[in-house]
Amino acid sequence: QVQLVESGGGSVQAGGSLRLSCAVSGYIGSGYCMGWFRQAPGKEREAAAALYTGGGNTYYAASVKGRFTLSRDNAKTTLWLQMNSLKPEDTAMYYCAVGQACYSGSLALPYEYNYWGQGTQVTVS
């Protein structure tokens, strides 16, 4: 059973920083996607940042590029999202996700991910 547990959300003022963590447990296999998605009230879930463990570029949404950094440990058990220069429009529920059938060309597609965390709220004022 794969489990994803997020932490690190909270409330910050515009211009501040937060670091989200996602602890991954359970057997996933090899060559899969890991990422952070976000969903604001009334809006669709969108990918903020994602990577493919088999290599390739990291995906960043245009709205977060240059401000957010995605990283993971070598054991692939923890995924972090460092968020700097936060803006009010970054306010959303942030979800960690893993996609076993996902590949480097589908990083930003929510339906390619089959495991999701419970979410952590980020509020920027």
C-alpha cells in the first residue's frame, strides 16, 4: 500500500517562503512520476511541479517557474517543494502525487497519477 503524507503548509505573507514535504511509503516500482499539484477553490487541479524518476527535465508551471524548486532524496522516499516569493495567487490546497503509469511526457496531467496525499493548505496574504 502506497501512502503519501504531506506537511509544511501554512499561512504566510506575500513574498515569504514555505517548504512542503511529502513522505512516500510502500512499493511503487521503477520509473514513475512524482509531483506537487494544487487546487484553489473553484479552479481545476493543476500541476505546480513534477519529475520523472527515470530522468529527464523537471516540469514547472509557468506561474511558479523561478520561484518554486522541486527536489527529492536519492531513496525517493521524500519529495520537497521549496516555494519562495509567494504570491496570493499561490493560495491553494497542495497535493503530493505519484503516477506509476506516468512518464516524462505526461508530468503535468493529473489523471496520470494514481496515488495522492491528503493535501496541505497554503495561504498567502
